[in-house]
Amino acid sequence: MNNKTTYGWKDLLTDTAIIAVACGIVLVIIGSFPDFFGRNLHLLK
């Protein structure tokens, strides 16, 4: 019996989409920090 699981194109596309969405969320969070600090730095002075 061969219990090896196959990794098909649908699995690859699904994983790629999940990784792309996760990276996009991280980039949006990181990219919003300079804007956030730029708006609030004048309150600290």
C-alpha cells in the first residue's frame, strides 16, 4: 500500500494564495506604521 499523499496544482495554488494574503496583510500593517507615527508625533512634542 502506498500512502504517499500527492501535492497537486490545486494545493500549490491554495498555499500560494494563502501566503500571498498573509504577506499582504503583514506589508499593510508594516506600511501603516510610518503614517501612524507621522500623524501622532506632533502630539508628543
